[in-house]
Amino acid sequence: MPLTISTWNINSVRLRIDLVAKFLKATRPDVLCLQETKCPDDAFPLKPLAKLGYVHVATNGQKGYHGVAVVSRLPFEAVDRRSFCDKQDCRHVAVTFGERAGLKDPATLHNFYVPAGGDEPDAAVNPKFAHKLQFLDEMRSAAGLHAAPGARAILVGDLNVAPLEHDVWSHKQMLKVVSHTPIECEKLGAVRAAGQWVDAMRMHVPATEKLYTWWSYRAADWAASDRGRRLDHVWVSPAIGDRVSAMTVSRAARGWTQPSDHVPVTVKLEI
DNA sequence: ATGGTCGGCAACCGA
């Protein structure tokens, strides 16, 4: 059965709920993972989503900052929320799809929002960068996060690291810029290696080609300068490493009225 | 080399 999953850092789900609806109508994924919802759970805009058939929603939100959610046409068997770095930040939610969704073999979907890390890439002087590194370390060693041998799992989200040379517009100019420093790239690589996760986006676009999911708000003309970064990711466990039949980055969404600075990424899984 | 823009929420913090 085909299962399509999208991930999008929406930068306020309430402000941009019409853009979410526009995307859902156009793309019709089975599941949409959102980050930076900036919305307490009791204020999540459920109605417009239900109207489009997305009646199953797992939120992990807080007032003002961070926040993640899974919005789905298919029902869940279970929902899990984890905290990291002994903080109350809402940066993770996971759901498991199974028989109720029509899946013979269950599949767990993790949705992450990794800390951005501030401006200065020095953990000794910048606590936000230290937090980001610690968060990645905890992801690497988190019990039960990585799929058991043979198990089906997907990990998506705004991981706030662009690990490969062509995940940024200029590798050389980005080496000391938070999101592309060697230590971040190494630590994200260690998370991926710990679960033997397969980079589904790079399965479909060679590492030699530029691939971005984020463009700064500060650029005068984001499309013309095209100084993007691939901060958003889709990983799949080895058991479904060969089941990703399509991958799309919705670059056009960056040009919509009052856009998020991130665009949706969608994969189609044959599971 | 520097500053450039957003959103939440009501003065700045986080990105």
C-alpha cells in the first residue's frame, strides 16, 4: 500500500493554517508532520484540517515557541512524546500506524524539531549551540528511537543541520555558520549511523546536486540569490530503505503569500 | 564586512 508523508516547518500553524490547507489540497499526503507550530495543544486549529479529511492529529505544543504535530488521514495505534536535554521544550512526537491504518506490518513515524543553535558555533560561549549538540547526542543514544532489525520506521523533521556539501549554497562560506559546521554534521551523521537510517531525499537526488528546503527571510530576493540550505530531512529504516518510490521538495511554497521560510518535503512509501 | 526578516506576544526571545 502506498503511504505518502510530508514534513514542513510551518513557523506558526495558526498564522499559516490557510497555507497548510492549500498544501494538503494540492498534494493530498496521507500524513503531514509539522514543526514550529508555536501553538498550545488546546488551541490547535483542528477544524479546517478535519474538513479536509485529516481527522487524526497528535500534537505536542507549547505557548510561543517550538511545537510539533502529526496530522493524518489514517488512524494511529499509539502516540509517544519525548523530551530531551532535561527541558520541557516540545520538539518530538511519534505515532505508530498499524492495522487500523491498513498496514500489515506496523510503522513508527518520528517527527523532530532539533534546536537551531543560535548564531555563534562555539558551545563554550553559546548555550544554544551547546544545547543543539547535546540534543543530537541524546538522539544518537536514545533508547528505542532507532528501529530494531527488520522494523519499519520513518524519521522526519527540521533537523536544523545541512550535512552534505551540496546541502548548502556554499560549502566553503558555510563552514563556520551554524547548521553546517563540521561538528554538527558529524553529530547528525552519528544519529543516522546509530539507526542505520537511510537518507530518503538523497536517494532521489544525487549528493552532487544542490538540494534545499529553507531560504532565509533576510534575503532581498530568496529565489534570485538562492542561498538555501537542506535543513529538513526524511530518513527511513533499513527495512524500508528500498520502498521510497518518490520524493518531492515543494520549492514553490517559499513563494506563496506570507510564507514559512521552510518548504514541504514529501515522500511516497510502498509499504 | 555587515546587516538584512520573521512570529509570538507585548519587551525582547528564538529562529
